[in-house]
Amino acid sequence: ILLTEIPAPPFGEKARGEAYLKMLRDAGLEDVTMDPEGNVMGLRRGRGGAPLLAVAAHLDTVFPEGTNVKVKRAGTTLRAPGVGDDTRSLAFLLAFIRATREAGVETAGDILFIGNVGEEGPGDLRGVRYLFHQSPWKDRIKRFITVDGRSNDIITNSGLGSLRYRVTFKGPGGHSWGAFGTVSPAFAMGDAIARLGRLKVPKNPKVSYNVGVLAGGTSVNSIPFETTMEIDLRAVSPVALKDVDGQLKKIVAEAVDAENAARSTTNGRITADVKLIGDRPSGTTSPDSPVLRQVAATMRVHDKVPVWETSSTDANIPISLGIPAFAMCSQSGGKSARSHSLDEYTDVGKPDAVKDFALAAAIILSVADMP
């Protein structure tokens, strides 16, 4: 409840991060710090004999600044924006640290616990990207778990790659009557959208594209001098993602050329600027890898059979670098729901919560102990 009620909008996670840093320190971790990107972390030392494991949960939520995040409680149900995704996972990490400390549990390997920034939408995985590309830990982490998901039956072992663009079409503009016949960014953009909509892409492995945001123009009786669209491309296969990326850029160029050929360019030509605004790499940690074979064996002891899933999580970054990584959930399906909505909720009833904790804790301990 305390963490949920500290707002953490995209690029505004600092206050929650500072609170979580204190909690990690109070829980007994060593080397507790906040890095320049805003990630907070601390180390739980093992006895030696296994490589470093990093376990993370993300600090940020999707909700903009000013959203009411006051928690409402009804029995064991907590309801507030962000209470499940991913604040419950932050609380789980603290519970795990405290429980293993009180029980005197040792692991072979050190565990680095992280509350990271920038997982949601516009954050573009910036927290974990910094961790693996710029931080002092970048070459030390040999396996990675992010606690973020909807059900403890599911192990997200494949990272869904995505490229996101803001395409800006520009032209001379003019009066809708007086300058009629002049090239228009709106027609060029409309043509590009229509061409993209006719594009055939593979269904297996799946590739997708979407035009999600349209903007531009000044008035109904003006030829716009600028229009924009934001596009999302997704694929599990890096090769397939690169292919649809190339086709998008070809489509934009063709639409620009077609508009410049169709109408007058006396006052100027149509141009298009294709700006990358999001880049999430893809890849897969094989179920046959030692780490995931260990996870599956641990789950079987708890009467669970893993469902392997593809999704976009913080694990995308290490997976793309060839580091064994996956995302897991700290509770059973349905205990947290309505994520990304104002009526998001999570159920903290103790019998199920303790049972779920046992499974999630066992997975982390078994991976941390792997030679």
C-alpha cells in the first residue's frame, strides 16, 4: 500500500525509487544504491560457487502524473492503479529478502535485487537497458529474472521485439481553396497508412504492425504543413522484425514520391522524417537451457507445469544478449487483474499468498544455487 500510493508515472519514478531504496537497505542488503538512470538495487551475498543472479521488479506504472493512486481495501482485496503491475512484485522481493534473512537461508551465488525504472510503454526498457549496457554490473550478471506477469503457471521465456516510429510528413501547406492542387502531407500519410494496411506479414511466427496515433493540421480549411503518425512493429524473430521494418520505410518513401508526383510542388515538396521512438529487442531462452530446465523441475515439485510464453518484458534485454533470462509471476492467476486500468486490483489473502510465495521463492533459490 505504501509503495502503490507513491506515484511512479513514466519518467517520474524517483520518489518511489527513494522509498524502495530505504526498504532494501532496511531489509539488510549490502551496497544499496540508486544508479544514474534511477534504478535502485542491493546485494544479498551468497557463499560462493555460482554466478551472479539479478532479480528485478519495475518501479514505474503506466498512469500519468496526477492519477489518484489511493488504495481502497475491501477484505483482502486492494484496489488502485498500479497495485498489481508491478507494485505487488516489488513487495514480493522485499518479502523474499526478509524471509530468507530470518530463516538464515544461504545461496551459492550472490543475488542482486533491483527496483528498475522504465519498463512500461515510453520507458522503452531504459532501466534494464542501462543495467546491461552501462552500469558496473553489466558484465557480472549471468542470469536474470524479472517478476512481472499475470499467473505463476506462466514463464515468459521469449522476448517480443518491437520497433516504434514517429513518422512526420511535411509540406508547404496552404489554403484549402486557394492552394488546392498543392501537395499535402495528409494525403501522403493517408497513402502510407493504406499501403501499410495492405502489407502481408507472416502469421507463424507472428508479425504485427499498427498505426496507433495520428496528429497534425491547423484547421479544416487549411492544407496541413505537417502531419504525424506513430507506428508499432512487432515480431519474435529478429530477422522478421528487420524485414517488416525495411518494408515500412519503403512504404513511406513510396507514399512521399507518389504524392510529389500527383500534385503541384511549386511551393515545396513533401518530405518524411522517420524517427525511432522505441526499440525492444527480441530473442528466446530455450526451455532446454539449464536455467529453464531447473525452473521446470522446481515447478513440478509444486504441482505446476510451466506454460512458455512470448511477451515484452524487462527480460527482453538480457535475452537479446544471450544471457539466460525470463519473467515470472509471484501469484496465481486472477489474484491481480485489470492491470493498466483505474480499477486494477490484487488479492492479498494469506493462504493463497503464502502458497504462491513458496513457489516463487523456490524458483529464485533454485536458480541462485545453480553452478
